[in-house]
Amino acid sequence: MTRLGTSVARETITLADPGVVATHYWRTLPDGRIQCDVCPRICRLREGQRGLCYVRARTADQIVLTSHGRSHGFCIDPIEKKPLYHFYPGSAILSFGTAGCNLACKFCQNWHMSRSRSMDEQMATATPAQLAAAAQRLGCRSLAYTYNDPVVFMEYAMDVAQAGHALGIQSVAVTAGYMQDAAREAFYRHMDAANVDLKAFSERFYRRLCGGSLQPVLETLQYIHAKTDVWLEITTLLIPGENDSDAELESMTQWVATHLSVDVPIHFSAFHPAYRLQEKPRTPAATLTRARHIARNNGLRYVYTGNLHDPAGGVTHCHACGHQLIVRDGYTLLAWHLTHQGDCATCGTSCAGTFAAAPENWGARCVPVRV
């Protein structure tokens, strides 16, 4: 997929500007343009132009990131909000994002950030060392790169991850997984867990509603599962009449079971009208229940529902004996029946995931903080 830069008028951007750092994943083309190779858009830029993501630009005959250390707010969240249900359940995670995105989803719930074309959306600043120290000081086990897609600010995210690891802080990517091979490999070397937004299981949906393509996302999912130690979970926002048919849900969940693992948790979330998709109704609870039933029938062991109150859709069951392992009400843990080793307390079968010896109890609080 070939894209030109989004800027017609050219900007003056220098490496001395705040937030501007050099990057590695680009090449010079015979016609003098420079191609960004981070994502499948392969934006081809002339001097002073920005890619569709807005935060990657050409200056001084190279591609630079313009948002390093420039973020949009910081919040302590429950890790279940990401959503991650099998990665240190009950723990607190320090979340942040920047402006920009490399997809153009018509239903984006964070469009004021992801579609921003102004650095005004990035007025908060924090160095990687400051973010890592803040996570440690605030009692957060992990840092989350979220709100917009960390693919577009990957250098900043990787630097934060390195600073966090030095202090024992984990890194979580909340992403649409829209990347190219070399950048993907570099990025996931620094991540400990990821929730990948598998938006649908059709090229038509990705092309029409996201301005992208499904295949690179599937490649990212397979890469994470087969080539890394990153803990993986998947989220699909079910939009009435767009990606919620029985046939599509059957195909999607069969693909996950066959090409990934029956142990990969999947979250089906309810849509509500947002951004440029206001005409669609909210997702009925029955749709999420139906999706969960289809996924479980196809062998997936850990299937959850979200964005509406559904206590049954938040319970983790032992796949061997059927007993409840973790009971949740929204983002709050109500019961815990795992051993210190992460096994079922009833039958001893291992539960897939990364667990502390005992549950943590951050709860459902979402607390904005200064770094």
C-alpha cells in the first residue's frame, strides 16, 4: 500500500526541536523520496512532509519521530482495563499515549488524540527515566503504551521500556498490530505483554472502516505468539452489522485456535457510537454472549466480554475441571482460586498467563497523575 505524506505545504523540522529524534526504519528511493518502513502504509515523503500518522516526518534526509517524550496525560489504571486478564491480575499500570495513529478507524474512541494534527495534544512531557521512576513510586507493576498506537511512537516506547526494566517495571503494548517485519521484531524485544486489537476478520472491514489491511495484523499476532515470550491477549470490538456475524466469528476464532493457541485470551467488547460512526446502534449484550459461545465452541479456553456489565463474561474458568479461578466484576477482582504457582486450586491444572503468587488489589480506580 503506497502512501504519500499528508503535508502538502512543507514544514521546517529539525533534530534540535523538542521531541524530535532520529529513527532507523526507512530507505531512500530512486526518485529522492524517503520511505518509512515502520508500518504497511510505507509513506513516501519529501522534505518537510509528515506521514499519515502525523508524528513521523522527513527532515535532513531521514525519517524522524516528533513525539519523543511528549505525551497526552498519565493515568494509573487497573490492568484489566487494557484489557489484560492473565497478566498480573489486579495490578496497577501507569498508562500514557501521544498524538497520532497509523490507522484511520471511523469508530475510534480516542480520536481526539489519535487523529490530532496539533502538538497541543502532547503538552505533557516526560523522559523515559521519569516515567519509569513514576511507575515505581506510584506502585505500578507495569507501564502501558496506549490511548493511541505505540507503533507510531515506537522509539519512545522502547526507551521507556528499557528504563522501566532497569527498575523491574514491565511494559505493555496496547496496539492494532499494524507493523512491518523489521520494526515489529525490534519493538517486541522490549515488550512483556500485548493486547492486540483484531478489529475484524475481513479485508473489506479493514479497508472500508480503518483504511488498512487485515493481513499484517495476523502476521503480528503470529509473530508475537511464535517468536517472542510476550504475553498475548486479543480484543475485538463488535460493531452491529459490520463484524458480528456468526460466519465471521466462526472464522476468526477458528483461526486463533489453529494459528495461535486455545490459551490466548480473547475479549469481545461492546461498541458505542463514536467519531465518524454515529449511526450504528450500541452492541446488544446478546451479541457478546453469542460471540463468547462461538469462541468457546471452537476450543478457546479464555473468552471474555467487555464495555458493558456482564459478570459471567469476566470469570476465568479452569479448562480442565470447570471451577472458577478468578471472578471479576468489571475491573475488580472478587475471588481468586489459583495456587502460588498459577494452578487451579481444585484440580492443579495450570492456568495460562503470568500471575503473582497472590492477587493484587488495585481495584477499578482510574487515577490521573502528574509525572
